[in-house]
Amino acid sequence: MDAAEFERRLREDIAREAGPEAAAALLQAVPPEQQWAGLHAYWSGREAGGAEG
């Protein structure tokens, strides 16, 4: 999955599960592109053997 696909899926999930006000607040507080950056760094580290888990 790439960044665009992650963001699309996350936005769809949030829209489906949360009301409009909650979805807007969540997306403002934790933008999908920032979530992707953190998760991608974590996953890349695990693949390289750098993260403990």
C-alpha cells in the first residue's frame, strides 16, 4: 500500500464510522499524511531489522 491508498482508505473508514463533526476533528488533529509518515518509518525499520517488537 502506498501513501495515497492509505490516506484514501483511512478517510473512507473515518467517514463511515464517525459523524461529520467527529471526522473533521479527527482529521484535523491527526492528519492521515502524518499517520502514514510515522507508520511508513516504523514499517521500514521493521523490514530492515531496526525496530524491536
